[in-house]
Amino acid sequence: MQKYDDESSPLVGSRQEYQQKDQRGKKRSNGSGDGTCATTELSLSLFALVLLTSMVLAVIVGLVRFVTSRASAPSPPVLMQTQGEVRLAVPSESQDKNAVPPPYTFPSKFVWGAATSSYQIEGAVHEDSRGPSIWDLFCKQNGTIMDGSNGDVACDHYHRVEDDVAIMKSMNLKAYRFSISWSRIIPDGMGAVNPKGIAFYNHLIDTLLQNGIEPWATLYHWDLPEHLCTNYGGWLNRNYTVTAFGEYARVCFQAYGDRVKRWITLNEPWTVAVNGHGTGIHAPGHISDTEPYIVGHNLLLAHATAAKIYRTEFVVSQQGLVGIANCGDFRYPLTLGDYGAAERAILFQFGWFTEPFFYGQYPTDMQKRLGSRLPQWTEEDRELVLGSTDFVGLNYYSSLLAATPAHEASWSGYWADVFVDFDSHPDWRKNDMGWANVPDGLREMLFWVSNRYGRPLIFVTENGSAEPEPNSTVARSDEKRRMFFEGHTRACAQAIEGGVDLRGYFAWSLMDNFEWQFGYQRRFGLYRVDFDSKERTPKSSALWYGRTIATHGRNIPRKDRVSWFP
């Protein structure tokens, strides 16, 4: 603090002013001059003390106000790094632990839906001139289906359209994703169109729209017409099957495109290629280390062919979008040295069927490991495929830990090509499929897709869990499935907050159904199906999902993110 001498003190004035005041005081006093001077000095001293005290108090009050204002002001943004994103986060202004956090916010036109597929629910495989599919034949082979069953009747959806749409409406669904049976539309896969097949899906689409539910049509969900497989090699034959798929797509666009505005060409081409032509656990049951890559290549060309037909012949009048639904489970590195293995695992699954749309080539890791076994892109094909999807569909079910093996596999095949060891975390609960329940993996997968492909338009086109349900009582109280959906819709909200352009979510599945090689031994449904009576009963997960749609996700409890990265 600055010091003042007697000549300049701001508290008592200058010596000259003091002397002038002293002389005026003497003239007014009737007493002795010395007594008057002493009184005046005492008064001035008291005045100075009061003034000094006031200034000190003012300084203290100012400091208190400064500290209080600093404590109540919003904290400045800090840079927060999370896996898959870098963004600014503002710390909470309130330190009240009892404060209710704000609800998650979904885009105003976010699509809330549920999904099924034709062979898994329709039944009526021998009715109204439907042709056989590869799954009809596959199910008749000994040992292919766990319980020896098939999809001949399934959920009998073919005869229960009005009732099934009614349960969708009761659940507040905004959209329903179904697949069209290729062999119901064109029994041999190419050639004559079946008008009764056209009529069935017209009825379904119209019933959906009458109930305020948007139809999302998938052109291919694994049920290839048997005629194409037996006589032309199926997806191994580009000249016939890819061309036939284009013609089938054109028929569907013509018949339904005035009402269907969202098209998915293929559901999980990875599953078709690997399970159908690599391991043989799906139709047509081939086991090979080369067929998966040929089939995968032709499936990509089939998608691009259908997309080109839509864009050149229909999009102007119909104003729809064409996308693809790819399976993509997230892979966490087991250790800091396993990030390469985790990335390679994702690329060999999701990247295989997504990279060509954005970069016109297969992932570099696949090119290096497969060499000549991986088909090459001609310039014409690259031009056809590049940019041929309007949105990316993500089917997510689980996550695994990925590690680099100590040495190459002694056997051949797709999984040897991937060259990754997989494991599960001990804290991850497993469902009836043996798949780990990892909602955080969905968020990380959405970040991965968004970052790698330049923030494309994304829809979660499948997400669900099979839970053990030995009877209807257990099924009605499917708390584990309800928690699964709560956790995964929360992950979607967190991804949206992180900048992912996610526009919709489809729960798998609307109802219990024929679960491929497991027959009717695995249940994914929001609604329980009695496969004898065909009665549908809502489970607690269906009731929760209905409330979630009604509140636009505001009922999803906000929780902190969990990271499983090393």
C-alpha cells in the first residue's frame, strides 16, 4: 500500500489546510487557544479513524462479492477427449448432487421402429404361388436346425397382418421394417411376377399407413429363390443373380415406391457371405475359404445395381432413399498393444461392406491379408459402387475384446483370415445366444462409423437380445431385455450428443420368430408368440418401449458413460 507523509495525506489534508482550520477555530472559541486546538485534533482523529474503518469494510465486502460471483458463474469450457470423438464439454453449473439431470434429447423426427424378416414370421410358404427359397431347402436337411423346425408356418403373419399392425400401433411404433420375400414376388427369382405376392405386400403397406406407421422395406433378408441357387449358383454368379436382383428391385420400386420411401437393399451381406458360404451354418450351407469374398463382392454389386435403378428411374417421382443394413459389433482392444487387432476385426466385418461405398475399395487390411483371393474392382464397378448408399444401417448386438494371436492359424477360412483372438469381459452379462450385453459398444461403434466415413446419415436398423423364456410368465417380465433396450437407446442418445448423425432406431424383433439355425429355441421378441396358438402377448420390454416412443426418449435415465478401453 502506498504511504503518505503529513504534507499529502488524503485522510487529514495538508498541513496548510489544517492550520487554516485551526485559526478559524480559535476565533470562534471563547476558551483558551490550547483547549480548542486539542478538541479539534481529537475530532479530526476520530473522523480519520471512522473513514479508514469504512474503507477497510468496503474492501472486505468487495472481496466477498468477488469470491461469491466466481463460485456461481458458469465454468469455462474444457476440452474433453473420449474414444471416437473430441468435443467441448461445459462442467455442470450446479454442485447439487440431488439435482435432476436433463433428459436425453433425440432429433424431432427421430424414427422409432421395430423390425422382422419375411422367412422368420410370414409362414404360408406353399400358398399363393410363392416359390421355394434356399431356407426352405436348408431346413429340410438333417442337422441344420437345432430343433428340426422350419419356417413353413412361423408366426403366421401372412394371415394376421391386421392384428400384427394393431400391436405395432398399440406400442406407438412410428416405423416398421419388414423384408419382402423375393420368391413370393418372382417365384423363380427371375421372369414372371406373381400378382398375389404383389397384393400381399400392398395390403401390408396400406395397413401400416392407415395406422400412421411408416413402411421400411428390405429387399433381401437371406431368402434367395431356390431356383437361382440350384440352377445358376446363387450369389456366386454375378451374371445371373446380380442382374436378377436388379430386375426384382425394379418390380418392387414400381409396385410400392409411391408409398415406401425408405429402402434397404440387403440385410447383413456379411452374414450371407460368411455364414452361408464360409462356415456353412446358414443356407445354402457351403464351407469355403474363397466363396465368402466372391459372394460379398457380388452382393455389393447387387446393392449398387438396385441403387442405380432407383436413382435413374424412380427417385425423381418417388423421392425416397436407398441404403443397406450392415452388421457391426464393436471390438475393444484387450491391451494397449491390440488396437490394430480390434480395428482389423471391425474392418473385416463392417468395413468390408461399407468401405467400397465411401472409398471405392476394400479396407487395406483385407487387401494385405487376402491378396488375390479378394476380388478386384474394375473402374466401371468402382464407379457403380462408390457413393451408392444414401444412408448406413447398423445392426448391432454385442461387443468383444480383441487381441493379436501369437501366431497364424494352422487352418484356413474367414476367421483365420481375420487373425484376431476374441474374448469377453468378465463384467459383461451374456444373453441366451451367448452374446455379451455391452450398450457402450453401440455408442463406440456409432462413433467409429461416423468418424471413419465422414459423418454419414445412420440408422440403427437392428438391436435386440434373446433371453431365456421357458414360459409365458417369465416372458412377460423380461427385465433383462428391458434393461438391454434402455441401455442401448441411452447409448444412441449419447452418440447423438457426441455429434453422430443418427436418425432412427429399430428394435429386433417385433415378435418371437424362427431364429434361423436355432429354430424356435431363441426368443428376441418384444411380443411373446405361442407357436402353437400363435397368440401374441406383450412383454414388459414392449410396454417400456411404447412409453419410450411416447415420451420421445425422455424417460431414459441419464447415466455416465462407461469406457472399456485399456
